[in-house]
Amino acid sequence: MTSCHPRTTTAAPHPLDPLSAEEITTARRVLTEAGKVTATTRFPLVLLDEPARHTAAAHRPGDPVVRRLRVTLLDSATGAAAEALVDVTAGLLLAHRELDTAAEGQPQVTFEEYEIVDAVVKADPGWRKAMADRGVDDAALELAVCAPLAAGVLVTDRPGRRLLRSLTWLRCDATDSPWAHPVGGLVADVDVIAREVVRLTDTGAVPIPVECGRYEPEFTGPARTDLRPLEITQPEGPSFHLDGPLLTWQNWSLRIDFNAREGLVLHRVTHRDGTAGAERSVLHRASLAEMAVAYGEAEESRNWVAFLDAGEYALGRNANALRLGCDCLGEIRYLDAVVADDLGHPQTLPNAVCIHEEDDGLLWKHSDIFNGMAAESRRSRRLVISYIATVGNYDYGFYWYFHQDGTIAFEAKSTGIVQTSAVEPGAGSPHGTEVAPGLLAPYHQHLFCVRLDAAVDGLANTVEEIDVVPLPEGPGNPAGNAFTTRTTVLADSADGGRTADTTTGRRWRITNPGSRNRMGQPVAYTLVPRPGPLVLARPGSPVARRMAYGTKHLWVTHHRTDRRYPAGDYPNQHPGGAGLPQWTTGGESLENTELTVWHTFGPTHLPRLEEWPVMPVDVSGFSLRPTGFFDRNPALDLPKETGSGGHCHA
């Protein structure tokens, strides 16, 4: 344990509040005074060291708050990496240890390294010759984009060295889309510490596609003229209330957080029971903890392309500044986010999070043909909490939805531009779609993984797998029409990895055996998946090892504070197998205890011509639905529509 002279900083009012600029500055100062920061030190990641569940649950307004930060350090001159734990409330360095990057993996890619890769590749004589062999003259080289791509584990002869791989795209001018002009067959491996190309792979020239991929209005023809304005107004303001990061809306209450790795994080999600009047917990924490993009090309210069955007690129640091009318529509409230830049100084990401309400169609209705009563119906609205991140060619919108009937849902909306490679014009490929002459959009997978720290009416939960199954014909089913449910309790950590099954309508019920509804059954929330294919890379392959969480749709683990990310803390250049595979080997009870539920979902993307030059959103997600959590429909108390604005009248 290392310490410096104690200096206090202003405590956050709640232990789960987002990081402040002052806290980041304090952490850097403490590390500097302890001799852990030099001119070449970089800060790939600075995160809140979140308190234990019980500590957060027990906090009351006015209680003292101790805040600790987990800081990842990288020496850009030597490649040495370390992690530190800093108490920013007392101004103390609590712990510091060197990372064994050969065994543990590398820290996240820094923004500075984007520029290093581009400069190193463009200065390399071998790369310049390969470009000349492809007919690219020196004047065009400055318009090249040499992308900083995570190296994975295919580069195995330099253990512990900090490496990135680089593919090349061209532009016709500085405003052109590089993704329209990939340079085929060429990949450079860059040591970003030594600042040199350590290996250049050239499998042979392929014609560089020449057709531009512009999508701005001046390149796409006259705009439509028959689109009338769509106004969304709330003259009395929105129905939600923000008190700092504490958000309340329609019986829901939660705390909003944002960090550099996961982006948007939700804490302490509760619902006020309209019948009992009690604040009842649903989730302690919810986040998108990791996302993989794994490509399916077999060619040597492309068969390694697979990324972990949160663990390798710090997804939250790539958040957009959202704009009214473009990214969000309606009566909007924005939240800024504070992260650390490469040098460990606070950086504000403006308008990183958007909060608004939107109409969600019919919630419930009935017209009774027997009693002559007028039809009763209620419209639904939902609360939306979202942010958008851009990583390379792809843009991702992440949306948490809260509904008036107690449902929580999540959607990932993938858009942007498909990654591209070059083929002989008209030749096509079994591994992708030729979206323009000679321009291939490779098949690939998006494997999102959410982390749900369950807290269904308390912290002691159990997960049950529910299948719908037909009954055999016989005395108990004489007409052959009966079916029922089959329940499998996930009792041990060895049972924690599960796959979806659409033929049985499989879903997973998170129950609290110690809390019963009026029918005497455990209260529960059910995770309803919208499953896609699991990781398609062959078992044992580098991609499958590094993205092992993608081999199951659901994982259940006993909750521990050091189990944060499904692919481990440092997946960059890690050989694989960290995270969920290690935590589900067996021997830990999963019954009536603190649990984390991890859900993997996402599209296997077979690009279409209609997705070039910019793609419409591709939506994937899941929902959490109350199942015996309430004793009756929790939306019965919604008022009728007033009829103003042309609503709900004959």
C-alpha cells in the first residue's frame, strides 16, 4: 500500500454519483505526488471503484461518502502498464501494481495511438512500396486512412509488446468517405511503443474500388418534398424529474451514471408499488458491459478482424454530443459526462445522455360486448434514456426504455457505415455482399452483452429457465392440445451458461424466493430474449476464445465486485478465456443469493445493397417483464386521455 499526504476533496452526495472533474484531477495529483506519473504516462481508463451493493443500498442522504477511483496507467515510452486504486476523498493512493501485459492483456487503446498508427504506417517504406505497386502515388498517400485496429492474439511472437494492426482505406479528398475505397490484401502490424511497423503482410493487389460512397444531400439528388412537420410538444414540461443524477418517472426511480468504458450505467432501479406504496428494487445495476464485432472473411489479411469495442476502445469515451431534432426529439433533458483524457485530465462530453418521453401506442383496452359499458383504454408512453457512440465506421445508439406497466427494455441500434474490403469487380465473395463494384461488405456479427446486477425485491435472487412444452397424449391430455411450462432452476455456477430456444419460447425468470405475491408465488422479473446466432467462429479459434461470452445467450454468476466485464478487465491482446468462462466452472451456489445476469444478443449482419453508402438502423434487444412482481396490472391508475389535442374522442 502506498500513500501520500492526505488532502480532502468535496465528497459526492451519493456513493454512486458519476465522476466529477475534481475527482479526476485529485486522482492524477495523488498519483503524481506518489511518483507514479511522468511526462510519458498515459491514462487509458479512469473509473469509479463502485461500492459494494450493501453499502450503496444502506446509504442515506447526509451519510459520509468515500469515493475511490480505479486508474489504469500506461507508459507510452516503455509500454509498462499498471493499475492503481486512489481514495479521492482522503487524497490517498491505496494500491498500485504493475500489469503483466503478456498474461493479463493490454490496457485500452488511447486516442493518441490512433495518430501514432497513422503516422508510423505512412512512414514505412514497405507500406509505401506496396501502395505504389497498387498505383497509388505519393500525393494520394496523405489522404489515406490507416486505421488503428485491435491486434487480437494472432500476433504471438512478441509477448507483452503493445501492438495494433492497420488496414488502409483511401479518400478522393479530405471530405470523401474512406470506406468506399479499401486497399485489399495489405495489413501492417505496428508496435506503438517502438513506433515501427514490425510486420507487413501483402497477399497481393486487388483493384481499389473507385466509386465514391457519399451520402450528403448534395450527392444524393433532390430531397423529398411531401414530408410534413411532425411536432412533439409538452407545454407543461416532461413528466419526469431530475435531481442531479437521480431520475424519477411514473413510479420508477433510478440513478444515472456514465463511465468511459461502458458508457451509460443505471443504478438502484426501483419501482413504487401503487398498491403497497413501497419502493421495491428491481436492479442494482444495469449496463452494456461489452460488445464484440467479429468478421467472417477467410483471406489472410482479413481473417483476424474482430473487436471488443468496450474493453479495447473504451466505448463511453467515444460518445457523441447529441442534437435536438436529429438524435433526440421532443422535450429533452441532456446530461453531460465527465471522463479522463489520455493525459489524465478531466474532459467533459457535452450532451452525452438524452432523456425524454415518447408515445408508445396502446397500453390496454377492452370493449365489453356483454355489459354495454363504453370501451376503456389507456395509451402508453415510455421513458427513454439513451446515448450514441461512434467507433470507427459504426455508430451505435443504446436505449433503455421504462414502461408504465413495470417493463424495462433495452435496444441497440447499429447504424453508420459497414466496414469494407476490396474484391475483383463482379466477383463477389461467399463471405460478404458486393455493395458497389469491387466493394465488399463482409458478413459479421455484433455480440452485445448487458450486465444486470439483479435485485428483484431484494438482493437474494434465483434464476429459473422456463420452457413451454406440449404434453404427451393420454389420459391427462385426451385431445392432444394441452401444454405447460417446464422450469429448470439454475442452482450451481456450472449451470450458469444457457442458450435460447425459440421452439420452446425459452425465457429466464429472476425470482425472489423470500418475497411472495398474493397468490403465494415468488415475485419475479422475466428476461424475454430476442435471440440471434451465437459466435460463429469455430471453437478454439482466436476469435471464439476472446469472445467466449458470445457462446451463450445467458450467463448467471454469483455477484462479486471484481466480476465487472464478461471478457475480463483487459481483453486487449488477451489470449481469451477471461471473464465469464472462469466464473462458471462450478461450485458456487446460485440459489437465493446475490446474482449477476449477463445477456448476449445482437444481429448476425449480412449486408444488403440498401445499406450502402450509409445503413438504416439495425435493431436488437430484449425486455424484462414483471412476472408476479405486482398483484395486478400496475397501470390501472393511469388517467383517461383528456381529449385535448384531438386525442381520444369520436
